[in-house]
Amino acid sequence: MENISPAIVLVFIVVVYLISSIKILAEYERGVIFRLGKLLPQPKGPGIVLVFAPIDRIVKVSLRTVVLDVPPQDVITRDNVSVKVNAVLYYRVLDPRRAIVEVENFNYATSQLAQTTLRSVLGQVELDDLLSRREHLNQELQHILDQRTDPWGIKVSAVEVKHVDLPENMQRAMARQAEAEREKRAKIIHAAGELEASEKLAQAAGVIATEPTAITLRYLQTLTEIAAEKNSTIIFPLPIELLNLLKPNGKT
């Protein structure tokens, strides 16, 4: 140990320092470097980056799309219905420098902003619009969040409302409404069928009135249909005019 030259020790320390200064960033990572507390003009990476501590300090930022699950939020719609709504948010960092400098924790800030915006926007619509115009609401949420996160260097690409949890009494009310709507449609369809059938019967009566023998052919056809079913009882329709002929002097 006494024979080790100070120069060798110095070289060893320098080599260790240089090795520890080497940082490797993946393709989807960028390094925001502060030199003596000042932000460098351009982020570094990907690949090998030299960070000379303690002069330099590096903050790694991922450029991949982040999928953020917005937890369920209690929302009171414009028609005073209390629901729980959760959503999913897709965003990515476009400017690593602003994402680090302009906001303390951009992931946490984006999450909180998404929750408050979700409650604010959905609280301005009625329940029917929340259930039926979800695509329009998704676009509105995406537009608002993208504008508010733009100063942080973040791009919000999509917002999707995943689930709307309705109260049990509201679910029962909506089920009764849907059932009433189905009964209404069934009655309308039945009435339309009756109207169409009456029109066809009126046309058939007109044809039979012009051709008296047509009613006899219809009687025979009916008998044929009844006989095909192997019934033990056959009802034979007897014209009223024939009964009048059987009475004395044809009087009723």
C-alpha cells in the first residue's frame, strides 16, 4: 500500500468519476439537465449522456403515452341526479423541459386536473345527455384538458368516460320508463296492424259484393282448412238468406 503512487490513485478516482458520470437513456426517455441550477437549452438523449455531478443534475422524463385511470367522482347532474363517474385519460409529454420546470409533479397535477374537470363538465349536463351523448362529452373533456395542460408541455390525446354508476332507485325508474316505452311501441304497432287489416278487409268486402259467388268459394275454402286439422266438429256457415227462404212466405 505504501508503494502506490499518488498519481495512480488520482487516475483511479478520475476513472471512477467518469464512469459514474455516464448515464444511458432509453429511446423513449429524455434527460432534463440542470447545470449549477440553470436549465440547459435542450434535453439530452436517447443514448449515452454525461452528467458531471455535483455540477449537473439530471431528471429523466418518459415520452411514452401514459394511461391514467381517473377514480370515481361524485357528480350531481344539472337535473339533480347524483351519480358516480370514472374515466380514463391518455396523455404524453411533448416538451420535457416545461413538464419539469412549469409544474412540480406533472403526473399528479394532470390527475387532479382531470378529476376536477370531470366533475365540472359533467355537472353541467342532464342525466339523459350523460348517457346518450358520451362521445360529445369525451371530446369536450379532451379539449379542455389539452388546453390546460399545454403550458406544461403535455398533450392530452383522449378522454373516455368508462362507467356511470346510477343509484338503485334511478335504475328502477329508468327500467319502468323503458318498459312503458316498449309497451307504447307495441300498442302503436298493433294499432297500425289493425288499421292495415281493416283496409284490406274493406277491399275484400268490395270484391265479394261485386261477385256473389266469391262468398261461396270462401265458405268452401274455410271448410277445407277445418277438415285438414282433423277436427271432430265442423262448423258450417249457413247464409241468412237461405234461412229466410225456409220460413213461411219468406217472412222474418
